[in-house]
Amino acid sequence: MAVLRRWILAAAIVVAAPLHAQAADAPDMVLGRRYTQWLYEGQLDSLYARFSPDMRQALPTVQAFSEMATQIKTQAGDETEVVSERILDPSPEPGMTVYIRSARFSKAPMIVDVTVVTDAAGTIHGFSVRPQRPPNPTE
């Protein structure tokens, strides 16, 4: 549970940090797209094989990950439009890349962010799909 709380904190930091557009074909963008596509296509074994030990502690089996993916699909539906893609720069944690894909989904009334946190080896240290937070009015 501590790992999950730490990831939620990391996700909060991700939302608060500045965003910068990246070249569409940058390796970090390509990797983020690939992992997101694997989620959409149900290639959960491939994704799970890249999970860090902390991610495996939060989702201890492919079945647990599959249940999460099914819940996301049930609630959000299919992606219908990519609104934006970006790499968080600077990353809230040294050595990590944070890919954020903001998209519209068939069943979700709001924009949804798919966030994938990876290291240089492509190991997944964070993966979330959640409604986009509204901008902070003080910014």
C-alpha cells in the first residue's frame, strides 16, 4: 500500500510540474505510445514483464493488472482522440521519464490522462489512467 501512496504522490507532483512539448518521434515519446497502445490492445503480459519491483508489489499478478485494465475500459471506453502528448521536463524524479497522453474516450465526459513513468531501460515505474485535473487557478 505504501508503494501505491508513493505513486499517487508522484502523480500529484507530475500534475504540478511544468510541461514541455517534445519532438513527435523522440524515443521517450515512442516508448510512451508503445506502452499505451499495448494497454489498449490488451498486451498486458508484455507490459507486466516491464514492471519494476515496486509496480509488481502494487499489482502482484498479471491478473490483477488485467482487472485494472478491464475496469478502465469499462469506465472510459475506447480512446477516440489524442488531445496532446508530452514528456514532463524536468522529471520530478531524476532518471525517470514521465509520458503523459491526454485523450478523449468514448464513455468519459472529460479528458483522460494516461501517464507512464519509465527509466532509461524502459522499466515501468508508474502507470495510471485518470481524469485530467483542471488547471490550478493560481497559475
